[in-house]
Amino acid sequence: MSEHRPAIEVGDLPVPTDGILVTHFLTVRDVARSRAFYSEVLGGRVALGENPCIVKLSNSWLIMNPGGGPTADKPNISLVDHQPGPTVSSFLNLRVADIQACYERWSSRGATFLTPPIDRGSELRCYMQDPDGYLIEVGQSTGLLVGKLAAT
């Protein structure tokens, strides 16, 4: 039995016409929950619902799938679920034009921020986490635009 895949337009996929195009892959526990967060809360557009899930978020792309064992093209490498906790080794960084508007809109849609936006001198910045606990920085350049560096 063949797997049913939804019809999609080639133009909706992250396929470069020249050079490279950067996408970010997230190993997620529940594809539907993550798809809903990135599309309904953050306003991304779903290009492919599953296997893998592909969401266009502004001018970038997120690819999401559950973890799994080694494959022929990545022998001896397993994708494991993110373990939420007080330490991280990477995070998604979203730069926005109006952080207060994003903070209010995304909060009203269910995003939980660690703090409201804080003025760091060079930028306004706050953090939230997605349903799998991935850290997401949301920032708006302010002082940096006039040469002011972050407060220490």
C-alpha cells in the first residue's frame, strides 16, 4: 500500500533556484502539535503537513519530524527528542520589526514567554519555548542600528 501524501505546489517547497537555502530541522515528539504552534501561533504557512512537516516561517523554513535511528545516508547517527531543561546548545532566533506587537499577538495565540521584552541597549529581546521545549529568542534591533552595543 502506498503512503498518501497531500498535493503540494513545487513553489511552496524550500528549493533554491541558485546557491543554497538554509532550513532548520527540529526533531519533535508530536508533529501535529508542533505544526500548529509554528503555523497557528507564530503565523507560518504549512507547505507539507507530515513526513516531513515543512512550515515556511516568514523568509525561512522549518522542517519537523520525529526522531529515529540511523539511515543509509547518516549511518551511526540517531535523531533523538530534545530534552528540555536549563541548558541548551542552540536555539532559534527570530528577528522582528515590532517586538511588542509580536509578543502580544503570539501570547494571545498561546505562546508562553519567559519574560516580556527587555531593553538590552542594542535590542529589545525576550524568549519563549515551543511545545518540545526548544528555546526561541525574539529580538528587535534598536540601539544596534545606531552603534549602541548590548548592556552587560
